[in-house]
Amino acid sequence: MRFKDITNESIIPEYDEIEIDLEEGMAWAKRGGKVVRKFRCTSGRRKSRIVSKPAQCFAAPDIKKRIRLKLTKARLGSRMARKSKRTKKVNPASKRVAALNRSSR
């Protein structure tokens, strides 16, 4: 499935005239308590990661955010893992996301 088949939204407005053919897969994720459609990168720096816009697959990394997450994981890594594991088992939105992503494989 191609991005242009899903939406009429422009990926990069400056290059609308050029035919852009990205092979990004569709995935589902949570944003708050809601289930939203996202994209799985098939190439680029963020390969196999889920992002909200296909253009993010090729975006430069934010070094400040990378360092902040590394420090947070060093402090709270095991606590974060336990909390996310519990959320995925209990939260209805998480269960819905898992089912939607399982069906799209």
C-alpha cells in the first residue's frame, strides 16, 4: 500500500510536482486514549520504526532529545518497562492497537 493511496495529503509541499513513491507500511498506535493511524518506515534512518508522517523516516535526529531519553532510561528504565507491560495488558486502547496491527501483518 502506498502513501498516496491512503491520503491526498502532501508529504513535502515544496516537491508536489515530483512523483514521490514511498513504500511506507501502515500501522496503528495510541495517542492518549485514542487509536490513530501511523506509518512504519521501510527505509531511512528510522527503518522499522512507527512515525506519524512518512517524511519523519528521513529526518535528522534531535541530539538533545536522544541524550534526554538516554538519561531517563538509565534512571527509570526498569520502571518504564514494567509500567508499559502493565498498560499493554490492561488498557483497552492498547489491546485494540495490538489487534489492528496483528491483522495487518
